[in-house]
Amino acid sequence: MKLKRLWKNTAIYTLLSLMAVFWLYPLLMAFMNSFKTNGELLTNVVSFPSSIHFENYIRTIKKMHFVRSLMNTAFLSFTGVAMIILFSALAGWKLCRTKTKLSSFLFGLFVVSMLIPFSSIMIPLYKVVLFFHIKNSLLGLSFVYAGLGVSMAIFLYHGFVKGIPLELEEAAAIDGAFQLKTFIYIIMPMLKPITATICITNVLWMWNDFLLPLITISDNKKYSLLLSTNTLFGQYNSDWTAILSALILAAIPVIIFYAIFQKQILKGIADGAIKG
């Protein structure tokens, strides 16, 4: 029995190791080739660099204005996620506690909106951006991110609130607490697991998004990391070592962020599934 279990565990870990290598292979190849010269990279992609060229990263940081692009991306992620959490937590809680046909209808609209592909609303969304004069505005783009992200967040909050006893809110009402105070001091602290999940998943989405900033930001001083990376591609020539270096630099912060908070992601998803 123990031998059978040993073989089973060995097979499982071997399979998981192979899958990890498969998924990490592109990132490892990009990291390895980012230290080569352009000539060496084009000659043999899969070979190790003959010498380490750290100047690729120095050149990349200067060409793509890395610090400025990093701050722009961080601003977009922080403000967009803050608005999603603020609006979605209130809406999800209120829609869950209000048992009317209107609240059910509104919740259904949010759920259905998650099924609409972005490509089908891209042109109308661009017209809305022009109408409100928020083109080339990082704050305006944050509002767009919030509008696109609230549907999923409301769905998750709505399911999580179902697992919170209504008696807690009734007790607070008896003690004289009004609804907003009840939400801030009682409901919101209990929403920490799902809030962490919503925060992390949306940060990853906004950090790695390329298409939405591409159609709303044309001022190079307000470029995100991926938009700045795109400037390294030329019509007739591309600096591939700089491009790979830029991709590695853009990926490092979000990899560190995910590695630190991965437990909160899994816990939030599990709690949301059980409570929903």
C-alpha cells in the first residue's frame, strides 16, 4: 500500500514539475536572452549567453522611461482597484440584502454584462471616453477600468455577503447604527478575504493590460509599462534584447506581488465559493 502511494505521489509530482517547466519556459527563455547581444540572440535563441550584458537593462530603462511608466501603471492599478472595491462592496452588499424585483434585475444585469466581450464594446467605449474628455487622462482611464471591473466584483461580493449572518446587522440597527456605519464597521471587515482576492486579480489585470491604454492614451508621458515597451518595436528594426529586458522589468513587480499574496487569492476564492 505504501509503495503504491509512493509511486502515485512520484507520478503526480513529476507531472506537476513538467507542467511548471512548460509554463515557465517562455519566461526563462526571455530572461536568458535579455542578457545577449542582438546578434547573438538572432543567431541562436536557445543557447546560453556567451557573456552577461547588463547594459541591456540600463539601455532599456532609459529608452522606455521605466520609472515614469512604472509610476503611471502603479497609479492606474491603485486608483482603479480602489474604485472597484468601494463601489462593488457597497453595491454587492445592498443588492444581496434588498429582496426586491429591482435588485434582482440589477444584479442580473451585472452578471450578464460579464458575458459581453471587450471587442464588441471597444468602439462605443472609445466614443464615451471622447464624450467625457478623458482621453489621455490616467484618472479617466482608472474610471474606465472601474466600470469594466465592477461587474465581476459585485458578483463575488454578492455571493460572499450571503454567508454573513443578517442578525449582525439587525443587532447594529437596534444599537442605533445607521446603514453606512454598519457597513463600514461590521460588514467591510468581514469582507477582507474576498476583498483581497478582488484586489489582487484586478491589479494583475490592469498591470498586464495593453489594449485599453493603447486606445485611450496617446501622450507618451502617460504611457503604461506595456505601452512603453511597445515603443521599442520599430517598423524596420526592433531592439529585441531591449524588448526582452523591458518585458522582464515589467513582469518582476507583478510576480513579486502575486508571490506575496497568493495565499490570500486562494483563500478568498475558496471562501467565496463556500459562502456563495
